Amino acid sequence: IAEIGDLLRLATVIDEDSAAELVQEFDLERVASWCGKDRNLGRHAVFLHGLHEASRSACMSIVRQVYGDKVDDQVLSELLDENENSDNLLHLVRLLQTIAPPTASRVLKLSVELGRERFVTLLGVEANLHNISRWLRTLYPYPTIVPRPFQDEIVRVMDEVRSYDERLFSTVEAALAVIDVNRPSEAGPFVSGIMGTAH
């Protein structure tokens, strides 16, 4: 499905009307079924991005069928639970925040309900400071889903991971992320890391 998304993006650049006509030929229920069977959420994000550019109405139809309120919680939870890459989930959530905010909230809520400890552990295992920082920003607007103690755990993991991921762009992202989520007092170690790398 990712390849279809990429092709739709290209088709839209070449001729928007032709891309929209192409999407009209899709059997959206069948496409939604394919998405439900594909456990790689990164491919979901790529496909939806391309589909949204070609036809917003078709994209929203797929979003409703795969992640919407009419989809049973257990079915969607199983799809999310089988994802073992936090970056893929992040791409999907950030896209849904743009095209279907209520659905983004639902996906986040179910992801967190699968286990806060599991979620935080996964971030730590991946040891990618840049991605963890993006997660902190992404989760911040949802205090009822991700309360302050949960955010505290993510910041703790960021602090631990900075000793492994010393890339300058990652450290800059981390410093800006904690500032953006109104935790400027915790930016110090990251700012020091930036200065150390710069020298």
C-alpha cells in the first residue's frame, strides 16, 4: 500500500484531475481491508498521505473504516499492538492529527492503553533521541490521555538516551522539545550537549 501512496502523490503532481479519477476506480472497502491486514503503520501513513493528496473524501473514507469510531476497540488495539516500531506509529499519528484530529486522539488513547510501561520501554530500546523528542511534542496536546507523570517518564528516557544518541540534530530537537512543552528548566543538559558537540 505504501507504493500506491507514493504513486498517487506523483500522479497528483502531474495531473490532479487524473489522480482523482484514478482514485474513483478504487474499491475503498477492499482497500480498507488491505490496510487492516497490513500491520506496518508506516506503510499506512505513506498510503494515506498520497491518497489524501489525490482525494480527501476517499482518504477520510479509509480512515473511518480502518481507525474510526465504528471500528471495534479490540480490532484496532490488535492492529496497534502488533506494531513494534514507534517511529511508524508516530508518522501515522502526526498525519492523522492533520487530516482527522479526533481519530488521532483515538489511536493515541488506544496505544497508551496497551501499556504505558511498554510504550516508554519501546522508546528507550530504540534509543533515538530525535524520535523520542518528536513523541514528546506529539503527546503534549493530550493531557487527559498522556498526563504529566507519563510525560515525566518520556523526558527521563530522553535524558538516558542522550548518552547514546549524541548527534547534534537530535540534541537540538530534544532541547527545543522540552522548551516547547513548557519544561524549559529541563533543557539544560541538552543545551550543554549542543555546546559540547559544537566545540
